[in-house]
Amino acid sequence: MPGEFRFSFGPWNIHEGADPFGPPVRPTVTFGQKLTLYKKLGFDAVQFHDDDAVPNLNELSGAEIERAAREMKSLLDGEGLAAEFVAPRLWEDPRTIDGGFTSNNASERQYAIDRARRAIDIANLLETGLLVLWLAREGTYVREAKDARLAVERIVTAINALLAHDKCVRIAIEPKPNEPMDLAYLPTIGHAVGVAYLTDDPFRVGALVESAHAILAGLDPSDEMAYALAHSKLWSVHLNDQNGLKFDQDKAFGAVDLRRAFMQVWVLDRNNYGTNGEYVGLDVKAMRTQQQETATQHLANSREMFLALLEVVRRLDTARIDTLISERNYELLEIEILRALMGK
């Protein structure tokens, strides 16, 4: 039987429109206002950075962090929402300008581990067992500045410390080949899965695939998803789209390449993604030109596109597809997929 999909996004997907070349163009929407939009847009869960859930957490005591996290859980309950995951924001602190886990400075590495431990505590209070590690600055601008082998070992050491901190937490690594660092140590899902097997408990270390990050690595997102699925390690996705090998655009899902988006839905649905509680997560930005009153359209559009492509996937005659594959009639297979995408 076809599975049902549940959707999530992070509060950063509703934003003021500032970019490196210009200031905000839309007014700020408070976190509470954002939460009220989730169900209206058809979403069931919230993706959190640790300081989305507990603002200014570096300035708070343990008791204050716990109190703030419990208050956030109460807000979620009031809106009928769940927390999908918590991700420690390790890339904005001055102590992590040269990496957190891979910094050449021992005290900075310790700060990153301690912050990630607090993120796990927050995740537990929000009743999610999933921690996402986007290793944003775990790389270098100059290859000679860091020992690349030692950097991988330091990432493993940090993950082991987190696994030891909580015996139930699962950790999903979100790879990206570049930006903000020029050269990342874990640029692809293959790297993330490889690191998982180096840890003390590989069963609890998996991956999150973001469409744009795979494209930036010159790879196909559906293949990255399939690879993680083959290892039973695809625990979340960030669906979006991307115009080529440039900065991370986070365009609405399917906005650039409909065929590429179709294959991601195909892979997820045919491999029963979601049946173990996984969400279809989005990481999409509104265009800077968008007016405030329609600045959530990109989220609605992305969800609509996923569900429309899901209908296409499920309408396909699987016996016919299997016959064409067995006959190696890939030309006819391709045109039938294209016809389906064109509604013919």
C-alpha cells in the first residue's frame, strides 16, 4: 500500500529577504507567528536549530535552557506540531570561525562538542531523538592549514562524545561540498556514511540529504538518497532546487528541473521512505522580490509540487516500466516518463 508523507520545514524558511548584497526587504515574523502557519500550509513538524528553540542559549544556565525548551514544547503542543530534529548552530560563534570539531584549537573543539551536547538535551525536551549535524565550517580555505586525516578523526571523536552523552540519540550528518568553507571534509553522502561506520555506534549515525547540496557536489540528489537508503541511513531530507554549480540557492522544489525532482520523489516513494517516521523536509527560501503577504508561497509551492509528482509516480504502470527495463528499451522508457510529466 502507498505510504503517507508528512512534511516539515525550519523557521528560517520564513525570513526577511536579506542577502550578502542587500538588507532585509520584508518585516520580521515572530517565531510564534511562524508556528501558527505550519498547519495552515499543510506541515506537521518543525526543524529546529538549538537557538531557534532556546534563543541566546550560550548565555543561559542549564535550568534556564530546560525551562525555555519546555516552554517551546508547550507551544508546539498547542499548535499540534512535532519537532523533527534539533541541529546545533556551530557556525556563527567567533570560536568556530576555523571550524568547531575540526578547529586546530582544543578549547574551540571542546566548545563545539559542549554546544552539541546541549542541543541533544534540548532535543530530548522537545521529544525528538534526532540531532542533525550540518558541519558548515568543518573544512578549510587552505588545504595546508589543516591535517585532513586528523580532521576526519576529530569529527569522529566529536560524534562519539555525542553518542556517549545520550544512549538513544540518533545523529544525521548533512553534507555539503562548499559554502561557507571553500573545501569541506564531508562533501557527500558517501563521506557521511563512511564516517558513520568509523564511530562507536554506526547504527545511530545516519544522514540527511539536501537536494541543492548534492547538486553543488555535481551529483544527482536521487542517487544520493538511494545510496543512503541502501545503508538504511536516510533519516531526513531537505528538498529544494538549484541552478547549477553556484551558491546554495534553496529554490522551491522542482522549480529548476522537474525531471530531477520527479526522480527524488520516485526514489523516496519506491523505497518506503517515511514508514519509519521520517519527514519530507523542505529547506527553501522565498525570492527576495516576494511581497510580505505571499512570502510563504515557496513553502506551499514545494509541498504542492512534491504531492503532484507523487501522483505521477503512482500513476505509472509499473508492469509496463518493468517490461521496458527488461527489454532495455530505455528510449521508450524515457519518453513515457516525459509524457507522464507532461500529463499525457
